[in-house]
Amino acid sequence: MDAQGRGRAENIDPADQWVLNPNTGEYELRLSDSAAQPPVPGPRRPSPRDGGGAPGGRARQSTGETRQTAGKSRQTAGEERQPPRARGTEVPAPRSARRRGGEPEAPQGRRASRRPVKKKKSKAKKILLWTGGTMAFVLVAVTAAGYLYIKHLNDNITSVSDDGAGTGGFRKDEAINILLIGTDKRTGKGNEGYGDAGSVGHADTTILLHLSKDRSNATALSIPRDMIVDVPDCPTTQEDGSQKVIAGTQGVRFNTSLGQDGRTPSCTMRTVTELTGIKPDDFMVADFNAVKTLTEAVDGVDVCLAKDIDDPDSHLKLSRGTHKISGEQALAFVRTRHSVGFGGDLSRIGLQQQFLGALMRKLKGNSTLTSPTKMVKLAEAGTKALTVDDKLDSIGKLKDLGLELGKLNPKNLAFTTVPVKDNPADGVVHKTVILDQALAPQVFDAIQSDVSFTEVKKEQKAKKDAQAARLKGSKAPASEVRVRILNGGAAGGSAQAVLNWLQNEEGVTKSENSGNAPAALAKTTLEYAPDQAAQARRLAAIMGLSGAAMKPGKSVTNSQGLPAMTLTLGKDFKGAGVSLKAPSKAPDVDKSTADKVKCAS
């Protein structure tokens, strides 16, 4: 049967004429009774008197002629799709007729005669077909809508260059350091009434969030805005794409690291690195609207006050006890300082830490993370209210960061503050603070060394005990220590400096400089074979290496062909003779955890 004979009238493909019959759950061919068939070129056919069609007249009838009147026998899929057969070949009954138990149709040319057959309704098949079709439509629609919504969220995100001040973005297999900056810039709907409307903004609230490498704990380190620091020179990308170095200033408040003199968040990053020795991976900047919209998106957060507060400056008026706050009230809560503690910025930091702990608990709650409506509201609020660095400039990257943060249990998120003292230069009225040079470095070292400020798991304790055990035991004489020294990220010339120091001052004469390591390391390591453990313990004692720096493995061959250990100087290397022993526990400082509500007083 040719193409025209199979029903290609008006360029309609036969496949488009198959229709699902909901009564039977099967597909049937529906041909229009009134559709005119185009002429079929070919040899002259018998005249109507001979029982055939006239040349140039109606096209040769297809098997569809078996339909005598509307409602009579229709061709089935089996009849229509059969391949051509040789003359004389018996044509088997259509599959549809055999399947339904009906008799095969009469050969072509005879009047079709078929006993009425009661067709069974295949309810299961019908449900499956309709459900499958609906599901396919929904999946296509959701995929398309999802793509458009993700594009919409990406368009919401505002990003600013980190100007090389960060590490290049967080990595899933490493500890993560995110710099959270709250600016007091008054832009945004409803914020002009807070005064100082023309301010370019400051680093009003700054928190360095450290997430441990194994995601078991985190530390949120608040940096007082009124702490006196040195702001370094800041290479900064301008709006037109050009570069400008903004000169640093000495002995100024920390909050001037943002906004002032055209400084961007990358300058705050550099200031934090200068202060703590910790280089943030990324930054996130929140304005007043972020506090309002994020709390509204999660239907408020619970905070606690140990006394009544009526602060005319922040417009916070709450009675003693626990309250659910959101929107304007939440903003007033984190801005309050004159009515709590000593009325200064350090007292306000306590409120901000309580607020963030409450927000963390709400985000981890089942009602938030399992509610599509709340998640959409949260995504909208977050992408509109936050400004991020150019390494976090897509919803996909923010999602990946969120998944890493989501692994954390709130009870292992510790809030603490950079240890400070009153600034003696202020005289009687203390307006600023300075770094506590005795305690602050211990806090910074603990964070750099990925030490938890909360109770650690038993597995972690066992791991630390095993590392400490590597330092216990006999030590070989320095003269027997054979080691190759590699530079794996330390300052240039460090390997040679260590070699000179070991040979000339420590008696490690069997040492050599082996150049640069294949890859940079964050931490200095000493790799050794089991039979070199005594040598490793001696070298660790000389250099002040911790048990975590000692890596049992295999020995290598030095330039003389003799077995040797491998000392790789990482980015944490501070110089020949400077101890690298990392703290085993966090210093004793004031802190709170996100799983508990601490009432502000």
C-alpha cells in the first residue's frame, strides 16, 4: 500500500491519526470520512462501469473502505500497519481482532462482517496510560519552570569581585572559612528612617565562620567593629572594571575596612587576614533588609531577654522572656546595644550571636527544610538581600555551600568573640578596644588548626589520641636523622633556610634540600616509614611538629641512594626554628553554642 493509500491526506502523517480510546485503553486509527484524498498519479484505471475509479478521479480506496457508514467497523492498528504481501498470500487476521477474540475481517472487496464483540475495559491499563501521560507533562513543565526559576534566582544575586583577597572559593574537601559582613548602609525600602541616611556603610557586624574539614563542628568568630586595627592597602576593582589601589590606614576602627574611601568587601577580607592570619574563602554581605526578609521567610525566630527592653534608638520594645521576632522587630533586636550589658558594641554582639543561633535552629528545623513554600521564600529573600563574592555568584554554588553547612549539628556551632581589651588611649571614656595580645593569637591558632571549640565526638578524640601517640617513644640522635626537605607552599628560600638551621644549629647533618614539592600543602608534613619512627620523633621535637603533621608512610631515596624521610614545608611554615605545634584544644574563652538559648541581659 503506497503512502497516499495509508492516509497521507493534506500532509497528515498516519502516526498523528492514532487516538487513545479511553473506553478500551487502546489506540485506534481515526480517518476523517469527509477528507478528500489527493489524486494518485499512475496508469489509467478501469472506468466506473467496470467497478473501478476514473483516471484522475478519486484515489484508490485504502483498506479504510471497509468502513461503510459512521459507527461501522474501523480499521485497526494491526490491519493498517501490515506490510505488503505477494499475491495469493493468505492475509492473517488482524492482531487486534485476534486479541479481542473477534473473527478476522472478510477479505478486501467483500462486505466486512463481524459479530458484535463486547469489549472489556482495561481499567489498570487506562489508569497507567493516563497517569503516565500526565506525569510526563508534569515533568516537562517542572523542568522548564525549574530552569526559569533558577535563572530568576541567578538574576537576583549581586556579586562583587574578591580582588584576589580570598582563596579562590571554598572547596568541599577542605575546611571552609566564610566572612559574613553586616553593613549599616541605609539603602532599601523602609531603612531611611534609621538615621545616617547618606552613609556609604561600614563593616558594622563581621563574623568569620569556620566550618571544620570533617563538618563535625564550626566556630563563628565575631570581630568587634570598634577594635583598633591596621587596614592594609587594597587593590580594588572599580565599577568600570579598572583597578585602583586604595591606600591603607593605621590605627583605625575595624568597621572602616568597608565603604570608607571606596573600600569594598575584599578590603575587609584583607583586614581580617592581616588581623587573624586566616584567609577567608568567600564573603557574604547582608544589609538591613536581609535581616527583615530572612526572618520573615522562616516565619520568625525565637529569642530570649533576661529583662524588659525599651530602646528608643533601635526601636526595640520587648518584655522579659522568650519572643518570636521577624521583620522590623528582628532588625531592631540585632541593632540594640544601649539597653543591654554595658551599652556598647560588645554587648550588642551577644544579641547578634543569639539571633544567628536562633536562625540556625530554625533553618535546621524540619518545618523549614521540608516546606517547598518556605524554601522558595528563603531562596527569594537570600538571593535578593545578600551580596556575595564572584566565586559564589550562582544559585548552584550557593546551594553547594548550603549543603556543606547543612551537615553541621547546631550544638557543635560555637559563637565566640575576638579577645580584646579596653583601649588605654581613650582615657576615661572607653569607645574603642584593642587586641588582647595574650589570648587572641591562641584563638586564631585554634581556628587555623581546625580545633573545635565545642565537645568533639569520640571518633575525633580517638583520632587526636592516635596522632599524639606518634610523638611518644624513643628518639634517635639528631646525627642519625636522614631527611629530604621540600618547599610545598612556604615562602621562597624556606627549604634552604631550614637546611642551614638543621645542619648548623641542630646537628641534623644528614639532611638535604630537594627543591619544590609536586603540589602545595596547607600544612607542613613529615612522612616516614615504620622503621624511621625514632628519627621522625627526633625531627618533630626539633621543629615543634604536632602529631597531626606526622604521616606514617614510606621512605624515599636521597641523592646518595640512602633511605630518607620527607619533610614538606607547607603554607603554615613560619620560619626556621619557629614551632609548628598546633594546639590540641581551644583556649578557654567566653562562648555559646547555637543549640541553646542564652537570654540577653
